[in-house]
Amino acid sequence: MKNNVSTFAKMKANGEKISMLTAYDYSTAKIMDNCVNGILVGDSLGNVMLGYEDTLSVTMEDMITFGSAVSRACKNAMVVVDMPFMSYEVSVEQAVMNAGRLMKEARANAVKLEGGVEMCDRIKAITNADIPVMAHIGMTPQSVNAFGGFKVQGKSIDGARKMVEDALAVEKAGAFAVVIECAPTELCEYITEKLTIPTIGIGAGNGTDGQILVYQDMLGLFSDYVPKFVKRYELLGDKMVDAFKQYDKEVKNGSFPDKDHSFAIDKEIIDELRKEEK
Ligand code: KIV
């Protein structure tokens, strides 16, 4: 049975940590499916898949293309698909319509949207349409221009109070879980204790109910910038460079393809062809 909102709730109740990673394509999601509890098709695809400097240009069509590829691969992990910038801010109606598209067209199990108190009417309406919502507070990348950069949030007393308020508000509005991004460890631990829904941290220390990382970051596949909170579990980028260079060398020296990677034909047929030519 695929993980779902009840699995996440039970895990929090049992004090079990929840693991999530991002994925954006079928092959990667298939490898990841049995390794973690949930997979997020994040709008971080704008950075790591499409090479944008931020997530603002990501469209609903992008989320549906990448989201449906991941959904087709997953039999175990819960698939959460991000609502991209300006797909839910305009009105409650717009938010419900677009959340519905992600469920119908990307076959998401839940959607994620950024924002706290100010997004609660959207969270409530989407939840009322039986679409599970994962909220996202703290350093919300779609607000990079309003924040004046990618900065740790909640360090001042006002900032910390606002984050607690946001967390309580999204829970009350019906979110089944909340991502907290780039915030001090003790604050996230405090919020986690106050909430009944699971908190999923990224750059939020080890006191949250779960963790999420962008998979290219944790595998060393993305080097444009490496945030402080990223732990690299592998350096696959370096391994890929070695493999690409070895391939280039073998193509140039003629050792690839060898007999094992080629198709044979009866010698007589080739002889016949050559004879016909003469
Ligand atoms: O877009 C994304 O990948 C995210 C996670 C980093 C939480 O929102």
C-alpha cells in the first residue's frame, strides 16, 4: 500500500522520522520509490532541471510534465507535487482549480504550496475539495524577491513569533504536514512540539518530524551553489565526469563498441553485398 496522509500522521504519532527527497523524472523516482517515505516534485526543478536562477518561471505545465513522470514510477512513496509561483496566489478559485489539475493530470497524492497565515483560505478550500495540502513556511523560495535574498528566517523574536503563528495557522486550515525551510534548530523543534501534524525540515535542524533534501544536492550532481544544510552522500557528478570521459576516449580510440555491444551478420551476406558492388 502506497504511503499517504495517514502514514505520515501515524509516523508522527509513533515518533518515527519521515524521510523525503525530491525527484523530477521516471528513472530516478523508480530507484528512489522504495528508499524513502515521500517524494516531492518540487518547483526546485526550475533550478536543477531547467537551469533557472530561481523558481519563479516554473509553470503548471512544467509541474504536470515532471509530476506525472514521477507518479508513474511510484508504487510506495507518497507523491507530493508543488504548486508553482502564481498558480494559487490570485484567488481561492484559482488555487483549487490548479490543485485539482495536479491531482488529475500529474496524478499527485497531495500538493504543496508556500505561505503561512496569508495562504490559509487557499489551504482550507483545497482541503475541502479532498486534496491533501502540505504547507511550506520559513524561507519560502517563491518569495525570494520579497525577502531580499535566500536568508535564514525566524532568528528575531518577531520572526520567530511569525513562524510559530504560520505553523499553527496552516495546521488549523487543514494542512496534513508542513515543510519548514532554513530556520534555527531550536525554533523548529519548538514548532514541532506544538503541532499535531508532521513537520518536514530542510535546513531546519534535527528536531523536526522528518527531513527533505533536493536529490541532486545530496548526490553531488548540482554544483552551481551548495547550501550549508546540504550533506553530500555521494559525489555522483565526479563519477559521471569519469564515465563521460572514458566513453569519449573509447569512441576516439575505437574500443567502443566492441563485439559484446554490437550485432552480427553472416559473413556470406556481406561477401555477397561486396560482390554485387563490383
Ligand atoms: O521545491 C522544492 O524542492 C522544495 C523543497 C526544497 C522543500 O520546496
